Amino acid sequence: MTIAAIAVAIGLLPMPYEYYVLLRFLLCGMSIWLLSQVAGGSGVTPWVLVGLAILFNPIVPIELGRGLVSAVAHIGAVAYFWMLSRRTAHAPRW
């Protein structure tokens, strides 16, 4: 989660388009990885992660622009990943 937070913070600066494509790969991959970790979580969590994976997919990108909407989406996604990782770290594995 720390890497994603740092990557999104760097992405708030004016960067080349290729960086944002890399950021999409990172955030989409984290959504899919967390989806595999919380299989069996609450009814909303898997749907939110699927939505984030679709939003940040690099194959058919949903353009958010480089403004406020994009910044809020990226920061919100990292905050959700962080909250979810904290919750799953303390959950019993059995």
C-alpha cells in the first residue's frame, strides 16, 4: 500500500502520459490482488474492487483527465486499499 500511495502522490505532479499508464497497471493489479485476498468478504467489498479494477484498467481506459476528478479517484482508491488491507491483516485466516 505504501508503494501505491507514493506512486499516486508522484502522479499528482505533472508527469508524462506513460507514468499514468503505469499507474493504471499498478492500481488495477492491486484491485485484482486485493479481490483475491478478500474472497468471502462482505457483499460490497468485492464489487467495489471490481469497479476499481474496471476504472483503472489499462486495456480499455476510462479517461478521468488530469484534474481534480482524477486526483480524487486515485487518492480515494489508495485510501480504500489501505483501509481494506488493514482490515484483512487483522482478520482471522481460518
